[in-house]
Amino acid sequence: MKKLLAVTALLLSQTALAETITYEVEGMHCGSCAKSIKAQVCKMDGLEKCDVTVGKVIVSPKAGSTISQDQIQAAISKAGEYKIINSSKSK
């Protein structure tokens, strides 16, 4: 039982420490744009969370994974003529 609690605490602490990166995307003006981008970005390996709203892509890499802005931009570009114009990180 103590091992189970220790493992649970460890997993929760890793989830709590997960970094969230928000990318502002130029050219994404409607729900259809967001849907196209989501289809490309959210299928990337190594993501814990992925959400796309009009003008923004929000991702959280899995523990131990690193996903660069260039990789996110490449996925966004597969959906059309969109460009990351800003990014911010939070925990």
C-alpha cells in the first residue's frame, strides 16, 4: 500500500510540474482553421495535452519529452499558411 501511495504521489507531482506552452498563431481566423491545425498538431508523439482554439495552440509535452517550436511550426504548416508569432510557457 505504501508503494502504491508513493507511485501515485510521484505521478501526480510529475503531472503538476508539466510545462504548458501556448503558441499564438497568425492566420488562424475560424473554427475550421483550428480544426485543421488540431488534426496535425495533436497527433504528434510526446504530447501529454493538446488543445487548439482560434488563434492559439496549447501543448504540454509528456515527462521526458521535448518538442521544439520548429516541430510545432512544421505540424501547423501542414494544415496551411499559418505561422507562430509568439509563445509563452507556464507550469
